[in-house]
Amino acid sequence: MPLKVAIIGSGPAGYYTAEAVIKSRPDAQVDIIDRLPTPYGLIRAGVAPDHQSIKAVTRRFEATHNDGDVAFFGNINIGDAVSVADLRKLYDAVVLATGAPGDRALGIEGETLKGVIGAAAFVGWYNGHPDFADLAPSLNFEHAVVIGNGNVAIDVARVLMKTPDEMATSDLARPAAELIHKSPLRQVTIIGRRGPLDASFTTKELGELGELHDTKAVTDASDMPPAGAEDNADPGLRKVIVHLRKFAEIAAHDKPKRINFRFYSKPVAVTGDGRVEHIQLERTRVENGKAIGTGEITDLPCGLIVSCIGYRTSPIAGVPFDNDQGRFMNVDGLIEVPSGALGGIYCVGWARRGPTGTIGTNRPDGYAIADLIMAHPSSGVHEGRAGLGKVITDNDLYAVSFAGWKNIEAAEIANARAGSPREKFVRVENMLQASQ
Ligand code: NAP
């Protein structure tokens, strides 16, 4: 009897797990289920549209379908007609690879005002994620604020400031390109509640901001640490500081637009009449790695705030959830061992460990979960794919197969504007049409 594994979520964590399972058990049957008709999760909807080389990892994931008995079931939302409990009756193991698709809250007054948008929604919108097709944020102003000192903040600032020419080879969704490129936006301020030495930018991503055509990246020299303060830091952070110091040296006005880094600034409130007009920031100092407010408040006018302060996993009925951490309760990826006729439940990637790390971080994660599955053999007799097929038919659902996805992909490639790899469908109904 082959091992039967269901993986919920088709992002990097899901595909690396599938790859690991078929490598260690070449006879395994692996079904990857996604609520969207399209696979690849964050690769498609999170990785920046101008970072196409990162998206090339999908070729490796695609190969998984040829290397073993791996099937894709798109357009199937686990939790609606099909539950995790149903899947446990059908499979030896159910792996939650659902990522962290929700935004962490800022927890400050005024954050529900129109124009304050979380990164999951904003990045999803410019990447053509159908959940955010109707976001249509107003960009009719000159100044936007991006909160957070991680790579997502950099992505958002860069996508807002790059010229249409600089985005020509990207797959920026058409509705987003239309709004961004006619916007009068001149400045993006990136807010860090701590200092340069506490930033989690990576070197390459930060360095790109120094090379934009129309936009200068600027830091305030007085926020930079004293010379040599970074000498004992890890090499990545030392290079980040080199970039930030360079941004402090360059004259600010020889390009028409700017990305301004503002460190030691904690958001305390958003104000405005019906929509955001100002953000209030409190100056901080860093003590024992923590941002401590100094009481000095500044009011910064802005028309958009994108908070890039981390993500949360969405709970799934019947699966224990750690609300404080925003991820499933688990011990090294194990949620519940198999019992009787029920397969085990596991989680992997951001759903297991929270929203940190690059795409490659999911590879060892996926391999560790495959080992864990092998270490907890299930004793039930499981129908696997045939059983899932029955549940889908009985509930009158329409599942998009991997071949169906390839039809969607072919249509997106055919619709691409010159220079761009694809024009993404942003509506599920259009994806489903193209899948047939
Ligand atoms: P991140 O690196 O964890 O950065 C989150 C930032 O939000 C931190 O600077 C954090 O500050 C700040 N923050 C958290 N709560 C805050 C609050 N209440 N008020 C103000 N600031 C707050 O997360 P991310 O940028 O979302 O990225 C997620 C992961 O994806 C990271 O591992 C990242 O490297 C990766 N990623 C990689 C790429 C790439 O390689 N090209 C692109 C995008 C994302 P504190 O440090 O003070 O908590």
C-alpha cells in the first residue's frame, strides 16, 4: 500500500514537502490541495513582480509532478465542504502548508482608517491575488509611509517608486500598474521602530534601492551608528550598514523622487477625516534590543500607510491554533500523531514556525516534515486520491488539475504585454474558464 499524503497549500513549503516525500518514498501518492485555482502560493502572490529570477524556483516545483505520483487539486478550500477531519480519514498524513496569509495588526488608534493597508493585502493586490482584486487603493497623493524594516517594506517601496520602464519585464498586475504609474507619488518613507543595526533588510534587496532610475534612497546621518559599531555584527548586517551609510552621504535632490529611511520612530496613531491624513510617530531609543518611547511626537502627513510588520497564519477548524504566535500549535511540525483510522496532522513552513526566512528556508523544513511522517506510520487503510475525488464529486466541486493550471498559465503567457512574462488573471472565474 503506498503512503498517501495530502498537503494543504501549494507554496514553497508545500512543494518542498512533496519533493521530500517522493524522494524518500518513491511509491508515495501525494495530493497538493489549494483554495486557489493556481499553485505556488507566495511565489506567485508574495515575491515581488520585478524579482522574476526568484520565481524561477517554480520550475523545480513543476518537476515534482513528473518525478513522482503528485497531483494538484486547485480551487478546493479545506474548511468548507471538505474538512481536515475528512482528509485525515482519507490520508496517512495531512500536512498544513497554508503559509501566513493575514496581516499582523499595528494595535494603534486609527489603523482601521481607509488608506491604512496591510502588506498581505497590498502586495497581494499588486501581484494579482484574487482576494485583493477589488482593493483599488487611492494613490492620488505625493507621500506614502511604509512601516517595518524588513524585506517586505523594501519590496513595497521599490514597486511604488520604480518607473514603468523599470517594471517592463515584471508581472505587476495590470490594474496595479495602471494606478501606480499614474500616481503623483514622490516620496515613500520607510519607518523603523528601532535603529539601523536592528533592521532585518538583506543586502541585495537594500542595495537595489540605491540603483533606482528616478528615486534616491536617503538616510539621516544622525541616525547611523558610530563608525565601527557594526564591526562585530554578522557579515550580512555589516553590508546593510554600508548601504545605509552610503544613502546618508548622497546629496538628496538629484533625482525627482525619494525613499526616505526614518529610524527610531514608533507609530503611535493614525489620524484623518474618514481616511488617513497623518501618522503620529514617537521617537525611540533602543535599550536591550527594545524600542523605548521618548515622548517626542512628530506628525507626518501621508495619503497611504502600508504596514509591513509581519503576517499571521489563518486558523482552520479543528486544528489547535496558537493565537499569540499566529500559527498552528505544533512540536517541530507535529500537530497530532495518527490514531486508529485517522492519519497524522503536521504543519510546515510559515504555518509551523511563523513568517520568517526566505523561500529556501522551506526546503529543510519540508524534508524534516517528510522524516517526521515516516517516523509516525499510520495504521489505517486509506483511500487517498480516489476518496478525495469522491468527496469532490459528491459536493459538486470543481477541482483544477495540474493540467488545468498549465492551461491557465498558457493563457496568461499569451496575454502578456511586450517584455512581461505573463498577464495574471486577477479573478477566480477567469482562471477557472482558462483552466478548461
Ligand atoms: P521581518 O523581516 O520580520 O520585518 C518585520 C518588521 O516589522 C521588523 O522591522 C519589525 O521591527 C517591524 N515591526 C513589527 N511589529 C511592528 C510594530 N508594531 N510597529 C512597527 N514596526 C513593527 O518581516 P517581513 O519584512 O514581513 O518579511 C518576512 C520574511 O520574508 C523575512 O524573512 C524576509 O526576509 C522574507 N522576505 C524576503 C524577500 C527577499 O529575499 N527578496 C522579500 C520579502 C520577504 P522589530 O525588528 O523591531 O520587531
